[in-house]
Amino acid sequence: MANPQASPIHQNHLSLFHFRTTSTSPSSFTSLHFRKPLLSLPSSSSSLFSKYPQSEHQQCNNYHQVRHVSTVPVEYPTPTPPESDDFLSEIGRLKSLRSKLDVSSKDLRRKDAVIDADPRVRRFFSENRGGFSKVLGSLGLNSEEMFLVKCVIAAGQEHALCMNYEEGFEEEEEEEEYTVRSSVKNALYALVEMIERLDVNSSSGYNGGRREMDTVLGAEEIAHFRKFLKFLDEIEQFYDCIGGIIGYQVMVLELLYQSTKRRNTSRSHIVEESLGCQYLEMHTPSVLDLTQRKEYASQAALWGIEGLPDLGEIYPLGGAADRLGLVDTETGECLPAAMLAHCGRTLLEGLIRDLQAREFLYFKLYGKQCVTPVAIMTSAAKNNHEHVTSLCERLKWFGRGQSNFRLFEQPLVPTVSAEDGQWLVSKPFVPVSKPGGHGAIWKLAYDKGVFKWFFDHGRKGATIRQVSNVVAATDVTLLALAGIGLRYNKKLGFASCKRNAGATEGINVLMEKKNFDGKWEYGISCIEYTEFDKFGISPSSDGLQADFPANTNILYVDLHSAESIGSSSNAKSLPNMVLNTKKRIEYIDQYGDYHSVLGGRLECTMQNIADNFLNKFPSRCQGNLEDKLDTYIVHNERRKVTSSAKKKKPHASAALHQTPDGALLDILRNAYELLTECDIKLPMIEHNDNYVDSPPPYLILLHPALGPLWEVSRQKFKGGSISSCSEVQLEIAELSWNNVQVDGSLIITAENAMGSTTINDHGEPILQYGLRCGKCKLHNVKVVNRGIDWNSKSNVYWRNDVNRLESCKIILHGNAEFEASNVTVEGNHVFEVPDGHILKITQGNAVLINLEAMKEEVSEKGSWYWDYKLNGSHIHLQQVEVSQN
């Protein structure tokens, strides 16, 4: 077959791999390239985009169970690839069964007849001579629950029922009925014996069976079985688009088979099968570089603020976060990532605080209250859903009202062995399960009515960020991303940055495909790092690091477009299903024995919804294309886009990347850049390697409502210095800092940092922005004290848990104000100002402290405030004094 039209960028060709089949059949031709930018962009200001610039899981302690741990070293061999014929035969059987069940649709009787006819199900029940059916009947199972149990058997996972069968189709001698025993010792032998007794004494009837069941299975086992049925029902319902439980196992086996096939087959065949095209090229995408086009970045951020009433917020919090190893120190319970206390508050609180800072900015610009609806995808992993719900309730829904939150729980899915695709089981009726990836969010949001909920709130688009990323809302990044999406009616946008060498993160690419119908498709997409091998990419490739930006999972999405994908009745609603079996799954069985096996679970990736938003063209495109695409990328410095607290720092490790320690350093680097632009002198943060065994040079934590745009923050700070080994924490939005020198510790906490709460009709406290804010003026002030005890071994800086020798603390209750001018505050001090009062400190011949009551007429706005005004694409602040006549 003739080579497709040559790429228009031969001189910039970065060919990571290029395959072509020898067949002349269109269906067998696949060419796959990686290239530098397809699009040559003009220097005209009308162009939006510029070229992109050059412990594994630790098992939690269970204090209620005795464990038997072997001290003998164990070697885990790499699983041997299964025989192709066996795999293909099983896949074929399950596919046929899935098709027959699909034809039966919602007719349970017809589906039951189909599943009963399956050879594996027939064999299983015939070998038990009806005993197992009696056991199930004694539990009062209805027809739907019986169908779920049969699906497990049909899928080849009867060992999950603890019936002691490893190979249902293995030929056995009749006299050796009980010779097959589980290799992981999880067979419930008493259950098998009880089945035999039921057969012999069938005249005992239902009630006798119930009593017999109760004596063999205790309350705990019955509870496990009931929970197992719920687990199966959730899989059957959620994965209905691919065939439920049977479809899940089909996909697992197909992906496992493809992974073994890749070792023996050219990637062209694999790519052809998975992508369904005859020609594919991956180009370096063109991006809107926020670091280079500062004026446009400011304008785009203002579009984001202006469009805040049209936006929702989505947080995928369902992941297991095993690498973080977070444990409740009091109970020993494993905790989800959202509960990690970073910089003094949980990660979830940090997300909401960032959102409130944007809403505060909207209020200051437009004088209107805007409360963004927040949808949170949770899961049952580590009691994630309960913990998140409890946190929201304890913090009274962050002063936003419960009606502005929608929590929806992601189902758990079974993990499987990399060797044969069998479900891993820890104890009777308890499969080892984990969340099925954040890509479940689209279908789940549709199934649970989340899209409709957003529409009822009048929302058109949404920003999406992950809980572990603590810097995503820095300066213009998130607002510019949303602003462009809203302004140009885009379907999906990515916030991206330079990729760190060797990082466990994917890349953004511009995908160019030629379909078998001769049409061409283009769009921004993502290749996850777990898929690099599939595409023949070496993660350590220097060219890859330089040319392809990092995927950060910070997204803007058009809600109607996302709903159209989530509502699909096929695999499209679960984008990019993958099976990553390169990691070990660790669990404890019912005997207390520890297991670590290579395995994985069926996952799908949230960002690959982009693959459904490719734009079609009748012929191959050349030249400027970005304005014609429904997908786009904004790019910023890495520390202003992504810095994650997603894994615990290993002992004696020099790697701080993606740890809470490393995330704090990036927060400090951002503070350094912001404050030095305000003529404040302070030491530079050096490379992470300098802080592996040493504390940071200082601790600076700033409330995001001081901006969140740095253009706003820069007008609140002017001059001064922060010495090495000092601390500045500013929990306040209304601050005027003029020539302040800190040598020690300065902590300012405003109870009403962004406003005060009023009670709504449902008795809930609702934060009213700008109402009775606490305020602080510091002009020509020097703070000197001994500050943090940097020699204390108990300091945990990233948690903001430190010991202090001395400090200057300013605590503002309600609408209290503090003013200090031309004064040196030396030593240990706490200035606590009551609600409705102003504390002023000045220095003449001596330090003068004056506390006065605030007059009623200025109690809401205060004695002064920052007035925000728009001037083109910029925000100008003016300090307004309020007369107290």
C-alpha cells in the first residue's frame, strides 16, 4: 500500500518508532510516528497558542488480628504468560456468553436461562448435586442475587465463593471429589461438608437449612457474603456498558492477553487493534504558554473569574493512595489522601480554600456572592466516602451549605493476578478490591445524576483537579484554563508543564489519525506512563522529556460534552481501559499470612475522555489548526501547575518528588517568587537535594485570598525582608504590608479572613464574602524574636507542626483590626483583638498601644478596605479609608 501523504514537518521529525505492516489490505496497515509540532504558528497576536518551550503500598496495622509473618525471604518470580490457546478459548466463551446475555437485555428470566446453560455453571452445580443452591436458598437470596453468583461462576471465579475449586473444567476422577484444595488456604471446608449433610438430610427443609447455615457460617461470614453480593451488584450495574461482571472479566483477559502478545508481536498490530485506524502520528502539541504571553494570560484569567457563575468544580477523590501510607495515629486505620494534613489543614480543605479565594476575588470585582457547586467522587477504599462526608459535616460544609455539594461513590473492582487473570481473594467472600481508576467519573456522574445537578445550578463547564496537587490554583493557571474553555466553547482543556525526567506521569500529545474511511482526525490527548510500553516509548528518552508536556490531570470540561460521553451505552463511557500489572498487590489472608503478588485491576483514565473529542476533517490538515480543535492546552511553570503530596518519603531516600516534603518546597518557591517581585528580600530556595536531611530555610504560608492572582497580591505587599530561619504565616485577605522586616516568627490569623457567616433557611452557616472581614496594616514594622526551634527533632514542616521558642501572634476575632506603624516588636507577644475593636501600636518615646471600639457605621466594611477595579485586562487595587464621624 502506498505511504500516506508525507508529514509537513520532515525537518522536525522525532521518530520514536514507526511501524508498517507488509499486507496490502487497508485493515492490516498501521503506521505510527511521534513527531515534533505539526503546527507552525505565526507570530501574530491573534494566535492563542505558542510552541511548547524546549513504599509501594504499606499494609496498615490491624490491632484486632494476630498475624503470622514468615521471616524466610521469599522470591516472587515473574508470572509466566498463559498459553494463548487457553486464553483465546476462555475469551471466546465469555464473549459468546456476554452476547447472549446482552440479547436478553433486562429480562431476568431469559438472562437466568442463558447463564444456567453455560457449561461452567452447569458443571459447578452438577458437581455439588444442588447442595450449594440449598445453601444460597437458606440465605434467602432472590433471583437477582442468584444471577450475580452464577455470573461469578461463569466468569471462572468460583474460588471467590470459597467452594474449593481451582479449575472448573479440569478433568477429575469421581472418587477424588475433594482432592482440589486452594493454594492460598482460603477454602471453607466446613461449608462443603455442610452441603453434603444438606443433601443427605434434605427432608429438614428450609428452616433446617437455615439453622444448619447459621451453625456453619457465623454472623461475620454471612455479613461478608451480603457485602460480596452488594459488591457484585455494583460491578454488574456500573459495567453494564461492557457486559457487567462477564464483560469485566472479558476485558481483563483481553488486556492481559494483549500484554503478553506485545512481547511477541510487532506493535503495529497492537496499535491497529486498539485504536482502529490505519495511520497514526503523535506530535508535540502547541500550547498557550502563560509564561511568555503574560498579557493574554491576564485576560484569560479574567475570563475565568467573570465566568465563575457558569463553572462547577469536580474532585476525583476515590483513589486508594496506597503510596502515601497515611494512617490514623490513634486508631491505626488507613486513611485516604483527602485526610492528609498538609500545611496545617487537610488536602480537601486546601482545595475548598483555593476555590473560596477565587469566589472572594469575584465578589471584590463584581460585588456579588458566587458559590460554586462542588461534586466529589469518593470510594469505599479506606472508608474514603465516610471520612470525606464526616469532614464536610464537621466543618459545616465549609460555610457553603450542603446543597452545594454532591458526593457520589465510585464502586470498587476486583484485583486480578497478572499470571492468569484470576480474582485475588483474601478471605471467604472477600475479594481484594480497589477503585477502578478516576476515569470512572464520567459514567458515574451520569448514572448518579451529577451532570443534571450541575445543570440545575446553571453551570456550563467545570474545572477538575486532584486532591494531592497543592499548587494547581497558583496565580493564573486554573483561571486561565477555565477562561479559555468558556470563552471559545471548547470541550476539554489541559493545564500542562514541563515533564520531569523519570516521573510517573503521562504526556500530552497532538494526535493525528487516518481512519479506514479516509477521514482524518486531530485532537489533544494523553498517553499515561503505564501505557508507554504499548506505544514503544522509553520514559527515560531525552527527546520525550524535552518535547512532550506533562499530563497533570488538571482539566476544564464542557459539562454537556462530558455528559454525552458518560451516557454512552458502550465502552466509550469508560475511556482508555487499561490493566497495569507491573505493581505488587499486598494483602493479608484470613490466616494472617502476608501475600505480595503481581497484579492489577481494570482501570480507565479520566483525561482520555479527550479521545472522544477529536475533530474530523476530509483531508490531512496543515498549518494552523489549534483554533479548529475542541481541545487545548495551557502551559505554565511546573511549580505553578503541579506539585503533589501523593507518596510518603522513604527513609534514607533523597527523592522528594511527589512527597509532602517536596510539595512544601514548591509552595515556598512560589512564595519566594511572589514576594521578591514585591521588593521583599529573602533567601532563595535551593534544589530539593539540599533539604533531604535539613529543614527548609524558612516557613512562609500565605492565604490564597491575598490574591489568588499574583497581580492582586503584589499590590498588598511592598518592601521589607524575611530573614533565614524565619516564619511568616498570613491567614488573612485584607492585609497592607509596607516595609515589614521579619527576623523570627510572625503569625497573623483572621477569624473572618474572607467574610463572616450568616444562617440560611436550613440552619446552616453560609460564608458571606466581604462582610466584617478582619484587617491588618503593618507599615515600617520590624518583628524580632527567636521564632521556630529549628533544632527540634519533632518538627514536621510540611504538616506545619513546629515548636517555637518565641513568636509574634496577631489574632483577629470577627471584624477586628490591627494596625502597627514605625515600631519594633521584639520578643514573645500575642496580640488578641476582640470582635468590633481596633488595636493600634505606634512608637514615639515609647511603644503606645491603643484599643478602641469600632463605630457601628463602619462595622461591616471596617475602617478601611481594598477596592478592586478592572482596568482592561488588569486589576488595580486602591486602599480606601472609611470615615468614622
